[in-house]
Amino acid sequence: MKKKVKQLLCLSIILLGITLQGIAKPILSGRKISFDDQWKFKKGKETNAKDVKFNDTDWRKLDLPHDWSIEDLVETPNDSIIGPFSKKAIGKNATAFTVGGTAWYRKHFVLDKTSAGKKVYIQFDGVYMNSDVWINGHHVGNHPNGYTSFIYELTAFLNPVGQENVIAVEVKNEGDNSRWYSGSGIYRHVWLNIVHPTHIENWGVQIVSSKVSEQSAAIQITTNINDAQENLSLTSELYESTGKLVATNTVIVSGKSKMEQKITLKNPALWNIENPILYKAKVLLKQNGKVIDEYTQHFGIRNIHFDAETGFTLNGKNIKLRGACIHHDNGPLGAMAIDRAEERKIELLKKNGYNAVRFAHNPYSAELLDACDRLGMLVMNEAFDMWNINKTPDDYADYFKDWWQKDLTSWIQKDFNHPSVIMWSIGNEIPEIVDSLGYETSQKLADFVRTLDNTRPVTAAIPFHIPLLKRKKWDATAPSFDALDVGGYNYALNYYESDHKKFPKRVMVATEYFPPKALENWNAVEKNPYVIGTFSWAGIDYLGEGGIGLARLKSNTGKKGDGLMGEGFVETFMSPQWPIFNSYTGELDLIGNKKSASYYLDVVWRRSKIETLVHRPIPAGYKEQTGFYGFPDELKSWTWTGHENDSLQVRVFTRSSIVKLELNGKVITEQTVPKGSITATFTIPYVAGKLVARCFEGDKEVASETITTAGKPFALRLKADRAIIKANKNDLAYINVEIVDEFGNVVPSEDEVLVKYQIAGNGRIVGVGNGNPRDMSSFQKPEKKVFQGKGLVIVRPTQKVGEIILKAEAEGLKSSILKIKSQ
């Protein structure tokens, strides 16, 4: 009998375990509760998926952020489908030949008893696009914009505490709606806010610093309160980055929905790009002395000023913006805005000399802005790529009239407190910018932004080509510029000085420029204080707009050669060209490695005295053609096996006047750098060994650079960005893969070696990549070819503390093993 009872008890425990595993862990009340885990997903249209009783047991389980467009389309590649790419994709090369469509997400959850009597809000940081949300079968809202954050209150439709709730999200990325890779799905974080009925609104704390100096700063904290009652007080506590409490202020609310508190802070630590110090404000809402809500907000104390005589100043110091335009994707991860991916993007740019980024052409994640705050990166924050007129048939212009105010409000409220944000851009290359509709809209948007934030200037990117397309003169842009505080010039270098004569108070910035024109644009910045900086197109290669910066080969006969080349800029660089899927116009490639344009910028910005690049040998019967955005196909390599004694082009970037080339210890040629240029171009025979470039001023050697021929491929080498990462799915390990010779030199001539990966321990591979814009193989399978001897593996840790072990193997090469700790 005892044995039978024991068996029944064991069976009950097992059944209980099964039951508990099928029920979501109850969610405790609080602010910004992560809602990313344990979603269910299915592509395709499902008529009843919004219903609570809909059977989703066979749906795929996943965690957010998620982007279905970066996932492989079929197991077996064919002529039309490779990896995530389809030749029939509606957006063609503009959207990287990737596929959108319609898909559904569902999540089952239970609220803990601490949620009783509370209000519940759900916050989506980014869903691409046109999403509809249901809670327990009740439709709570539609949101067309794929980049702005949005919030719904769920309270009225929730089941009693302890009972299961079901949230369903339909996402419709349909039609031709983007000019670049957008990604598809819930690609940023989702949060729950479970708060007291009287609470501080989400994004309800705004902090402004004024009268800023090293001696003191006036801090104004504006707090918006939902359902303000009597017997309320508001206490704001300011903390240094060390955690030390430095100031506090308490006011009586007395039923007001908006409260302002002013604090004078002595000897503040100022936020700047070299030392980006952040403070923390803890705002406590109390009722009868008891805390009923708490809101934490980081901020920086800094002063910004713009004018045509002194340019841009940060805390009184003139700063010239060395900027990069970037798109929101994270290369092999697609649009997934995982925290570490966002941070690494800014780290790479900072490391390579940039001090500013322009968000092209939409709002970005809070996590990327957090990284800009922490790392000291200035931001031009942009809202729209179109207003009233479509650029693609199904884009945001279809919704602009009804949604622009809501989206601008969400955008600025979310990003208001980031000290990195120094400008609000209301649009990019808007087609109607030179007519009455554009003048009216520009003024309307600029005025509205100023009602939300009058502490930063408003700008927009106005390009040289729109007046030409409309058969108007450049002067037709003047009314649109008049609506702005800072004039954004796209590829309009020739108008800086003439416009300054007409509009001497206009502050100008190159919101975009062609990378080969970096020197001319930077000369304008150094010469003219009213030109405050430049933003190249683009800082990092991105998915979509395939091949606009890729140099290509053209047959000497004038015929299209082996599919690599067509005639004319528009056909060659802007038309669909399968299998080219990324822009290749970045100074850094898709996985973060420096390209020719980045080395050029190092000299333009005076970060380096000399950089040497060698052109890839061109096959007989062909010549190279580059577009407006592209550099020649050159790399920092003197390894060209099989091309012995062939003539190779060598370009040396320097601000010195004379360059000499030395090959294997012997000076073989020298050249005076042309006036107004920083480039000396040579043609020399290839002989393995050491190529040394030396630059001189008169007889004095200023600098030199040596490039050495690598040996035969010998081994694989793995190098992680960090040896220790967090045991958290918001972190990532970025692992560089290199083919090296027996002395450890990278072999840059290797473009076709397939590397296979195995992983063990507390992590999984979430992305593999290289810099090749033509390699359409999977980003998610545990294998990838290298490009110029390099590749990348991205590993995502689990929640468990421990070790992650990655092994890389390739035929004929010594394998490599790397261990990373997660803690």
C-alpha cells in the first residue's frame, strides 16, 4: 500500500511538472518588464489568430527581437532562392532581395497577484510594419509606422489575476514599401508597464539643463502624471554616475498633471564626446507619504549652440562633426535590435574617428541611443524619408497625413532625454521640398517639433537633384530652408559659399556626401565655420540598395561582361543586379572591417599621415567602372599570388607633398602629390616581399607604411571582441574569423574558403557573415566563406553562467578553438 501511494505521489509530481511547464510564469508588477520571451510565431495569413481559443500549439517558439526576413527561405538553394534572398522579391536590390509578407505573433501570459488594481500597458519599441494588436480577442490598435514606438493600455481587457491572457500581433510588411532593407516583424524589444492607477506617464519625465558651466547648471525636471490626485508629492533625486546622491527636490502635486522642478547643481560633470558622463534622476511619486510609483531616467548635462559665426559648440567648445549616415540593420542579424549589436555599431564608428551619426531615415532603438550616450557619439535624429508623396508605391506616405503628429510625438518623447541627440531632422530628400506643398509641410513639421522640444535645432536633408528633376533652380529650396534652424545639404557642396553670401546666418551641414568627395567637403568644414560638419553616405555597409558603391568590371568591347557590368550609372549602379544584396558604399564593410574609403578618411581627418592601398588585378579585356559612391576595388594587401610581374596600381593617401615607393629595399619610383589632392597614384610590377611607402616634406621623412606579402594559408584564427560576456540574451559575442599564414599574418587573397563552425556550452550561433556583397549564402547556418581572408561569427549567450566553446574548421587548414565566459 505504501509503495502504491509513493507511486501515485511520484506520478502527481510529474503531472504537476508538466502542467506548470505549460503555464507562463506569473508576471510581477513594475515598470519596464521585459516581455520578449516565449512568443509563438507563424508566417502567413491566419483569419482567427486573434482569438483566445485559436490553436497555436504547432507554431514556432521564439524570443524577441525577431526578424523573419533575414531567415533562410528554403533548405536547398536554387537559381531563384538562396539563403534569405529571392530573385522575385518585390523590392529587388533596394530591399536586398528579401521577402516580407504577413505573419503573426502570439504570447500567453499570467499576471501575478501584485498586479491587482494596477494599470497595465504594453510598449512596442519597433514593429515592421502596419501592425494590429489584440488582447484576449479585443483589438487595441493599429500602428502603420515600422520605426516609431507605440503603447497600448490593456487593463480593461485583461482576465482576473491568475488567469491566462493571450496577446496576438499581426504584422503586415506588404507591397513595395521601402528603399532599403527594413526587416520584418517585432524586431525591437517589447515591455510591460504595470503601475498604480495614479502614475508617471511612460516617457513622462523630461530633463533640461540650462545655464551650464563647470561651476553650476540649472536642471529642470518636468513630470507628467496620469490621473493626478490630491495628497500627492513628487520627489526627484539626482545621482552621479558613481551612485552618489547629489541633489533632491520635493514638490506638492495638488492634482496637477504636469509638474516642474528646478534644481541648481554645483560643479556638474559635463557630458561631452571625450568624457560622456551621465547622471541618473530617480523620480518618486508619493501618496500620503507612501511611494506609489518610481521612474528612473538617465541624462547628461551639456550645452549646445549653433550659429554661422562660431559653428557648432558643445559646452562652449567648437566641434566639427565627423559624421556617418547609418541604416538601422545589423548586417548578418538583419533588423534585430539586440542591445550588444546596437552598441557595437557605435563602438566601431567611434574607433574609426567618427564623432557623430545620422539616423537614416527613421527613428532608431532606445538601446542604440543609450550606446551613443555612454560612448560619446553625437546624433542627428531623423523622422521621415517621405511626407505627402510616395517614393515607393506602398510606403509611409500612404499614412503620413493621419499619422505624422502621433509619430513625431512618440519619436521626441522617447528620445528627448538623450544628451547625444543634438538635432531633430524632419525629413530626407522630400520630393515636394521645392513647391508650395513642401514649403507648407516643412514649416508645419518644424513648428510642431519645436512645441515638443525647443532645446534642439530642427533640420532636414535637402538634395541637389530634386530642383533639377522638377526643372527648377536651386533657389527654389529657400522657403524650405527658412523653416529650419540648420540647413541640411545632400551632395550640394557647390552651393555652400554662394548660399552663405545670400543667407549669411544660415548654418549648414553636409547631411550626405559621396565618399570620394570627402576631402572637398571636409575642406569646406575647415575653411567655413558656418559649415559645421559632414555625414558620409555611408559609415557602414547595410542591407539593401545593392551595389551602389561596388566597383564593377566592364568589357573593353563595350558589351556587358559576364553579368558584372552594364552601361551607364543608372543602369549599372541603381538597377536590380542579382546577386548583389548590400550597398557596399560603407567606409566599413558589413561585418565592421575597414575599406579603402575608411583609410582615405583617416588622412582627410588628419588621424593618419599615410595609408597605402593596392588595386586588385583586373582581368585582361576588362576595365573598372565606379559610381558616385564607390572607391576602386583596392585593399591593404601586397599578396597577389599568380600575378608576379603584372602591373598593379598603388594609391597612397597622404597630406605630405612627396611619396616614394620602396620594393624589397630599393626605391623604385617617387611622385609629387598633386596640388589640392591627398592621393599619389603609381603603377608598379608585383614582386612578392615588402612594399614600403614613405612620405616627405622636402628632405624630411614624415611617415611610412609597410605592406608585406603573406605566406600560404596555414590556419584559422578566432578572436572575440570580449573574453567575458553577460549571461543575458541581450548580449552577444562578436568573433572575428581570419585565415592566417604560419607566422600569424592574415592572408587577404582568400575569398572562397568555406569555414564550418561547431558550438558547445551556454550559447548558440545567431549570425555568420563576411564583407562580400555578392555572397548570398545563409546568415544563420553554421558555415560561411571568408572574404579577403576574414569572416564573422555572432554568438548569443543563454541565461546560464558558464563557458561557450566555438570551433572553426576548413579543409586544409589548422582548426581553431575559442572559449568565452558568460557570467
